[in-house]
Amino acid sequence: MNQTKDFYESGFGDRLIDPTFFPDEIRQFLRDEKTIMGSIKSLLDLLVEIGCMHGRYLRWAIEQRKRYLGLDIVPRYVEAGRKTVIELGLSPQHYRFVLGGAEEIEKLVKPKQLLVKPQRCLLLFPFNSFGNILNPSPVVTGLRESGLPFLISSYSTTAEATACREQYYRNCGYHELHLFEDERGVHFVSPDGLHSIAFHLKYLQKLCMINGITVEAVPFSKIGMAYTTMTISRCIA
């Protein structure tokens, strides 16, 4: 049983991308995430969106003339993304959706097959999609083995960020919301199936260090934290 997959497959997770539920801080977080992406767009030929849902960055990739690969573990999201590609008359070679999880990055993302240089490929975990991964260790190992640049857009674990997340999840209507903190980070869970983690800075840094990955951790917006192998400090200073 995959709790995260069931939560999103059931439709409960769709509320998390409904703008009517976004507090102002979340709206700003997403704007600033796009600003970061805009600042590094010249370095990319292929965007791989991990936890893409229906393809949240697909239109961005189209506008920026980048190839796109969306990965998700939920079949209905992948089907919706493929339908959009057809409806927009896009090349199925340049714009693809694949069913699969973050743990399968090395197997699913083959830059040579996608006709791009590895250093021109970005693995993007947008909007705290990384926080859906309850055991990030094999994912970080997969990132190391892939050798590809990555950017994780996550929440910080400050009191302000935690309070904003709580309001956001309550806006989404999740019942009996429970907050707890452990060595990994700050968790929110509910009987609806929600389990979202904002990982502690030191936890993710240590995990990357163990895997021999040099990662830059940069605060952004009021509540965000970006973890990346690219240099983004100047664009969000």
C-alpha cells in the first residue's frame, strides 16, 4: 500500500493545487519558485518535473522552449498530461509523461535517449513535492547515481512556515490535522491521507553529504527553502 499514491489517486490531493485555498504566503512562494526557474532557464534544455501531477510546469517549458518530462506515480495525472500534449499538438518526443516515482530517476531519465546533454537537464521537485517522500534516502541515492543537476523546492521548518502550512491545509478542508516534529522534519498528517513533510535543513544536508552530493541550501520567499546542485544564490538574494 502506498499512502501517498492513494491520497492523490482518490482526488483528495487535488485540493493542494487549487489556488482558492492558497494563503498569501503560498502564492508568493510559488511566484518566487517561478523566479528561480526563470533565472536558470538559459542553463536548461530539458526540464524533468518530479511529482508533476497533471504537468504544472509543462506550459512553462513550452513557453521557454524547453523539452519536458513529467514523472508521477498517479496514473490519472500521467493520463491527463499525455492528453494535454495531444490537445496542444506537441511533439510526443519532446514533451512526455511517464508513470514512475522519484526512486526510479536513474532508470526513467536517460538524457542521451532524450537527446540532451546531462548537464543541460534539471530534475525539479516543485512545490514541496519532495515532502511527499516519507523515506528520502533511496531518492537521494538515486540523485547521486543519476549525476544530474537537481532543484528541490521545499518549505523551511521555521515557526512562520509551519503556521502558514497549517492554515493552508485547513483551507483545503483536511480534517483532524495533526502536527508533529521528529529528526527528519515537521510533519502534517490527517485521516484524509495527507502526510506532508518539510525536512529539516541539517537532515537533508547530512543525507546529501553521506551520498557525496554537494548541495546549496538557499532560503527563498518567507517560507521556502531551495536545495540544489546549481548556483541560485544571486537570483534570490
